[in-house]
Amino acid sequence: MSESTTTIRDEILQSITDIFGIGIDDYHQIDQGYLNLKWKIETDLGSLFAKQYNKNRYPEHLVQGLEISLSHQNDLYNQGIPVPQLFQHQGQYVLRTPSQERYVLMRSCQGEILQPGTANVHQMYSLGKITGHMHKLLNSHHAKQPLHWNIRNKEEMQKHWERRWSDAVSMGCEKTLAALEIQRDIINETDIGLFSGCEQGWCHWDLFVDNILFRPNSVSAVLDFDRLNYVYPDFDISRPILSCALEKGGIRLEVVRAFVDGYRKHRPLTLDQLVRSIQLTWWKEAGWVNVEKEGDSKPIKRFREENLWVGQHWHGLRDIFGGI
């Protein structure tokens, strides 16, 4: 552990005691995620979780967006969605140490993070039901907002594709070139009007296995709402389906069906929307298909695998999911 990490940790732990009067008995660092430091903390209030917001990943101008995202998390908690309970101070969820290290504090949740593709039917039904309920609550009483992110047009997609193609050619990576040939054909033939029917609204926007805790037959908690924003809720349909149901190159239709059945308890979900949501995630995440680098994280490798599967089955998605 570096000296700077130790300094940040000690300052955040002291800040927790100073602000909330919480006695800290023990702690350990959690090595997961990108740049932000995280700790599970044992206290006289029970187990808590603290996350520091790295100043490079979250410069100051992004903090107000974090406050909005965390306020939605707090609202969902108060409405019975299984999410961590946040601590706030003087109306703020993003807390600060005297040296202006930013962090968030919440109660720790019990549960297991699954390996990709391994969720069972009961877990997926629970996840679908929670996701549908979450979308219903997030979008019931909120006015239309400017989109935080919009769909790339074909010209942008083609330029981005050309850069990745050039890299693969220069490195002689035949596997990547073959995958990019499939991408090129899909980009060229796709009318992005395909996505005009995608609903705009608030959604989690990062709903994959690393951000979900499971019990043996249900979801125990949905985690990490930092990216929650006003985009396309369809991402929260396709992202967990691909993350939880794609295993060894095949999609487990019984668990996809369970997710969809659960989601439909709160919101409609047609076959058209299901297929379009998967294509939307492919379109957004096409950039993950590039020459693999030594430092690529497990999630990036997994997103690449999912994108490859969708590309290979692009024209057959309606047939694959037609019975759901």
C-alpha cells in the first residue's frame, strides 16, 4: 500500500468519526473497481462501506452529478428497493475530509458477487423484478431531461472502427480483424433510426454482475449508483441479461425468460424492446472490440466477449429470443 493511499485512508476514517461520532474497530481495503479506493469498515454501528472518489476519475465538476445520482439511490432505498443505505451530512452525500478528499459512506450489504453467466432462474427473476420496479419509481414523476449520453451516428461509429482496424492490422491480430469485419458490416447496414423507439429516462446504467449482490435465490442488493443518469433504461435490460446469462458462448434462455418475467411485473417489455436493447448495448460498447491489452480488466474482457456474441448473432436475435 502506498503512502498516499494510507494517508487518504486514515484521513477518511478520521473524518467518519469526526462527522458521525462512529467508533471504528477494524477495516480492510477492497481491491475492486477503477482508481477509487474502497474499504469495508467494522464499527460500533455495524459493517459500513466507504469509497473515495479519485480526483482524476471524478474531477470537481462531476460532483454535482454524483449528488444527483446518490439522491436517487437514497430515494430508492426509502421506497423499498434493496440498495445500500447512505449517510449524509449537511444535506450532502458526497462527504469531504479537511483536505477535500471526497468520499461516500453507506451501510454494507450482505450477499455474493457471481461469476458472469452463472445466475440461476430465481436470481434472475428477482433481478428483473427489482429492475422493473426501479425503472418505474425513477421515471414516474420526473420531467424530461437532456440526455446525458446520446447514440453515436454512423459516421462516428465508422471513424472509431477505422482506428481500431488500423491498430489490429498493425499488430497482425487476426482474431480482432475477424471480429471487426462483422462490426463493419453491421455498422454499414444499420439505420440508427432503429433506436428511435428507445425510451429515455433515468436508469442505473452500470448494471452488471460486479454491481449486484445475490443470495442463493434472489438479489440482496444493487450497488454502485454513481453512473445513474438520464439516458436509456433499455441499458438496464440488456446489460444484466448479457452479464448474467451469457456463458461459454451460449445464452441461457431460461434465465433470460426469468428476468423478463420479473421485469414485466412492473413494466411492459416486448420482444422488439428486448432485441433493440441488446443491439443498443452492442452499439454503445462496440469500442471494446479491439486488440487485447495486457492491462485490460476482467470486466473489459467480459464486455468484449458479450459484444462479440451479439455481433455474431445480430441477425438472429429475434429468433433466439422469440419464445420469451
